[in-house]
Amino acid sequence: MRKIAAGLATGLFLSACQDHDTIGPRPTDEHLRAEIPQDISPDDAAEWVFNCQNGQRLMVAFDHPRKMATVRRFDGLAFDLTRKGTSEGYLYEASNLMLSGKGKSAKWHSPNIDDTLCEVSEIKPLG
């Protein structure tokens, strides 16, 4: 019984120490991922939601006329990034921040956190 209580106490302590912008487990339903084509482009969407390998979830709203994207973490912090030209894929940058990728796979770079790979889990289409 003591081992169970100690295990529960440790689990509660560790969950309280999680990064503040981490939202529970990521969806794992393969049929949800299969609906999003590999070759999607920011040009075809108003908004994407990314699930990242480090547990972060990012909502990215695209402002096509201004060539910008607002990356919002689920803890409420938001960052405006400017689209940069690339020969392939997409790249949005601001000081010490970067979202780059091709299709539904991307890399998110932000200060004080290791770079992480992310995948689009939801799309809000244009219009």
C-alpha cells in the first residue's frame, strides 16, 4: 500500500512540474491524421493546430495579406512571425522564434526550450 501511495504522490508532483503550456496527451487516432494530406500548405488554410513531440500544442493563425502567422501556445502566449521565402515548404520567423516545415510536419524553435517536431492535427480552411 505504501508503494502505491508513494507512486501516486510522485505522479502528482511530476504532473504539477510540467511545462505550463502542455495540454494532456496528444490525439493518437490514426484516422484523424489520415484526413490531413501530407502536402498541405499554409496558403490553403486560415488556421492550423500543431501537436508537438515535447507535449506543446500550438495554434497558428495565418494572415495571408500581411504574410504573417500568429503562433499561440495553449497557455495564451502569442507570437507574431513573418513569412520568409523558401525554395520548398514554409518558414515563419521573428526574433528567436521560428516555425518551419513542409506539409503537415514542422519544427518549432523558441527560446529556453529545445527545438521540437510538430504535426498538424487540425485545419481550419479559408473562407
